[in-house]
Amino acid sequence: MYAVNRLVPLSDGWDVIVVGGGPAGCTAAAAAAREGAKTLLVEATGALGGMGTSGLIPAWCPFSDLEKIIYRGLGEQIFNRLKEGMPHIPKDKLDWVEIEPELLKRIYDDVVVSSGAEILFNTTLSGVDTDDNGKVTGILLSNKNGLTAYQAKVYVDCTGDGDLAAWAGAEYEKGDAETGDMQAATLCFVLTNVDEYAYRYLGNLYGGNPESPIHAILKSGKYPLIKDTHLCHSLIGPGTVGFNAGHIWGVDNTKPESVSAALVEGRKMAEQFKQGLQEFFPAAFGNAHLAVTAPLLGIRETRRIIGDYVLTAEDYLARQSFADEICRNSYYIDIHRTPKEKAHDAATGTKKEFERYGKGESHGIPYRCLTPKGLDNVLVAGRAISCDRVILGSVRVMPTCLATGEAAGLAAALATQAVNVNVHTVDTETLRNRLKEEGQYLP
């Protein structure tokens, strides 16, 4: 052990500090500042947006319930602004809409800055201090200034991994309760100089298509890092195709050594995808160029912070509604199971497919999923909200993160207005009314 004994500068006077500048963090910061709270957004990288920007996810998960848009408020504004800047996207398209990451970066910048929130880029959460009464008394941030302590009335954890809440002592679950296994990671990438006509009209890359070149790539044995048919893709610009493809197993985003190894493997895998597509779909990819791999590894699962309510698969199946719900969700349960889980299911004849919703169907997410047990001034939004492992496969995606983030930011601002700050006692009717006023879908 190495004992550290030093004084660090203090930045206090903040009402709300949001840690993590992905979709949830951006809407949380904008919503808090919109209510008049002095708000700071802390982001570990040099850009906002998380997986949609630095992670190079090439398309949004669906924004509709197959009838209408249901992720509204700030999320809908961001979504529509992106579509407006991409002329090849039909204006009425709501599901699997392509993402141009540089444009989306600027949109997130504008949304947060115009709200009045301040941003600290290239700044990492490095410590959390608490008292004996369930309150975070300060956090340590590190950047080119070294270590600095920051204090706020309320903290919103949008780290994706629940770092702030977990370090403050919140209970959590991580991965499978018995094995600890987690869903696969993916490193997204972009190929340019793609023949657009051939890509659009001469082939179907998705693994569910038996004629997809991914099957020949696998059968050839030439590309050993490509182990399955996961091959999502979208045309994100002229002759430019973004890929969410391949799986990297055994990655734990709370362990830097694990992530570092996965990034190395993911960059090699991207090159193998390029080579395989060049060989087996030359009409489209014969002259393709691997332009970029994502700076940010795509993580589907780590911690789930235990809140006042744990959302379950049964809630999904029941299309459950809640008196304190802050948004609706209709994305299907999308679990990227481990090879061990798949082998077990095949051997036992177990089927783990959940029915998908029909038109107009959705379920609610209650405010209580954002309030960690035992912590009075911390909220959680995004992938780490309180839920079981199965429904995590549904609520972990970006449209839902945008919605939970806006609710958490608004709730944080409301909590700061009380004499005794406590996120568990926020009036949910006031919260829901304000969300409705800002356009959120709460039928």
C-alpha cells in the first residue's frame, strides 16, 4: 500500500454534478441546468455522446413503439436534429436511423452548452467521499490540473458502470448472479470507399440471411477473431459504412486491464472484417478502407445499482405501468449471451427468446429505478439503473438512456430546492408534470 497525504484544491458551490457525458449524462446535465441548477458535466473523453459518437455505434435503436415516437423530450430533439443534418435519412424514419458521429458530437455540445451547464472534458472520476448518513460529501476528479475535489448538493451517476454510486457504497449486481458472466463487448469501426450501389442492392450482410458473406467468412477459417455472425451495419455517409460487428467475450469494463486487452483485440478484429468482406463481397468492399476504429469500447453490461425498485423481466412481459414512471420503453430484450450460455441452452433445449412487443406496446420505468438505496443525494441514469439482468438487455440502449437521463437531471434540480436534500423524497407528480411539459411521453 502507498499512503497519500496531500491537500487538493476544492471547487464547491455546484447544485448538480453529472459524471459521464454519454446520452444519459448529456440530457441529465441539460435538464438540471434548464431548471436553474448550477450544473457541471464531467466527461472522461474529449467528446460528448458516448457510444453514438466516440463508440461509433452506426445506428440508433428504435425510437418508436411501431406506431409513434415514445422517447421524447430532449431525446427526441437530439434525434430530430441529427436526422435534419443527414439528407439521405427519410424524415419520417423512426427506427434504426443511421448516425453521423461528428454531427452528433456537435449536437450534444450545443444541447449541453445552450442549457447553461458547464463541461469538463478529459476528466476522470477518481474518488468519492461519503459521510455516515448516506450523503456523498465530495468527489475527486483528475485531469491536467491533477486532483481536484468537487462538491455539489446532488450527484448524477451516468458513468454506465455505476462507478460513483458503487464507490459511495451503493449495493449493486454485476453480470450473472451465479457465474459473473457478462454480455459481450464490441469495438465498432468504419469502412470507407465502399461501392454504395453494390452495398445497397447486391447483398444483405445481416447474419440472419443465409446468403450473407459472414457465413463464408466464418467457414473459411481465415479470420479467427471473427467467431460468430454478429454483423450490424449502416450507411452513415457517402460510401461510408459503420459496423457494430463481432463479439469480444470476457470483458469487464470495471477492470482497466480487461478493457485494454479488448481494445487491442477489437482493432485486429476490425481489420479481419475488412479483409473478409473484401474477399467474399468484393463488389461492395473490394476497395474498402478501414478508416477508424472506435476510441471507446462498446460495453453492454457491468454493474446494475440496486435502487428503491428493481425493474424485472416480468414487468416487461406485463407491459407494466407505474404511478411514478418517468418514461416508456419498447425495445426488445436483446441479450448477447456468452458461448457457454449458448452451449448450455443448446444442450438442454432451452429457449431464451422473449416475445417482442406489438404495435403501440411499451412498459414504464419508475423513478425509483434511478434512486440508489442508502444514498440520499445520488441518482443513477443510463445503463446502470436498477433492474434485473434480463431486462437490462432492453433498457441499456441509447434512446432509453436519453429518457432516464433527462428525468434524473430534472429530479436532481428539484431535490436541490428542498431544505433537506433527498432524492428519495422528490415529488414524483411534480417531476412527471415537468417532464410532460418538456414533451416526454407519459400516457
